[in-house]
Amino acid sequence: MENIYAEDLESIRLIDTKTLRKALGCCHNTAVKIGTAAGARIQIGSMVRWRVSDINRYLDSLKIGGNEA
């Protein structure tokens, strides 16, 4: 995938690490940390793929912003 759009990711179930990096806009190590924290890693033989629904659920659960008084 050259260009990654949110609409595209809704219809895709699994993505590779390169696509995950592009979708998140971060480096390889950070993408792997996020994917692993989300429990989205799937390994088939030597091939690693990431479950998009788990990544989205994890990102949605993160609290954005600081503590409110």
C-alpha cells in the first residue's frame, strides 16, 4: 500500500510492519511496541502481521491529554 487512509484500514484485517509504520506515522520500533501492547501480533511461519482491529481498539483506549482538575 502506497498511501494509507483511515477508510482503507477499516476494510483490511491484517497488515505488515511496514504498513503499520506508515499508518501510525512512527519508526519501526515504536510500531512494534504499539502492536505488541495491543496484542495484535500474528506470526505465520516467519511472516509477522498485525491485526488492525486490535490496534484500533488499543489506540482508542489510550487517554489523550493530562489529568483534569
